[in-house]
Amino acid sequence: MFLSLAAPCRGANGEHCPWELTRCHALLPVPVKLVPMDSLFSHPEPGPLPDGDAFNLEPLVFTVVVPAPVAHAFMGFTDHPHLWWPMEEHSVYGAGSHVEFEENLILETAEDGRTTVWGTIDDWQPPLSFHTSWYPGSTALWSTELRVAFRAVDGGTEVRLVHDGWEGAEDPAGSRASYEAGWPGVLERYVRFMGGSGG
């Protein structure tokens, strides 16, 4: 299909005509072939908006007490997760891989050297807390929020894990349900590693 459009006129010095095309008197017809093409920045067809309930999902809050001073509890969580994290159940690469806090990342490394980022740490307050965007097995585009805080209590250190930001997950309700079921077992392994009696 061809459509005749008008080419803008050029002034005496070759500059573009400042008038709107409909008001310019020096227009020339130009044949143009219309070719359907997707934009480089095309978006999916409009569909239903994400479930509004994603913004109303409550944070998950888990608290455990370990029989250690705050600094040791923090170090046990952040310096030695490879010794207690249940990789056989909760990892990308499975048993044999290990997880570590590496600069501002929480990183899993497989036996063959492959790596994947679980989270990006954006607030680091040793030995009191850290905050990370959390996206194991996904990308930062689909991240939730995780804050772990440590405080002295009778008998050791209370470790409080708050997981929220479900609206950032690809499947908000499904992700929340999965972590609601998974975090207790992960924290139980940490408590045992720190010398406590797991749940």
C-alpha cells in the first residue's frame, strides 16, 4: 500500500520549514510504502493488571533465638551460610553447591563453577542487620525484599527475618506461600549450626 505524504519544504538555507505541515505552502507529494513492524520497544498486548492483592500481602516475619552474642550470630549467618544452608532443598544448583556473601551479593556457586546471584545487599549494618533485594533463581527484575536483624536478648541473640515486597515477585501469592513454608526449615538449620536446639 502506498500513501502520498507531503515532504516538508526547506528554506533558502536548507533549514526545515518552521510551519506545521498543514500550513506550509511548499509541500511536495512523496510516495511512502507502509510496512508493518514491531517497535524495538514494543510491549505485550494490554491484559489484566497484576492482582491488586499483591500489594496487600502481609510480610512474613520469623524470629529465632541462638545461644551466641550478637556479633557471633551475625557472623554465623553472613560468613558461614555454606555450613548450614540446606542447599539440597533450597538452591538453584542443588546439593554440592554453596552460598556465600560476596561483597554486596549473596551468591551461589555450583560444583562446576557456575554462579547465580540470589540477592543484592543494599544496606549492611554489621553486626545489627542487613537488607537485600531477594531473587534466587530469578532476576533483580522479579525481586522481593529481605531484612535480617540481630539483637541481644536473654539467652543469646534474637534473629528476626522479615520478608516482604511481594508485589515485586513474578507470582506474588505463590512466592509468599513458598517462602512461608520454606523459611522455618532454613532458620532451623541456622539455629542448630549456632548451637541451639532447632524447632
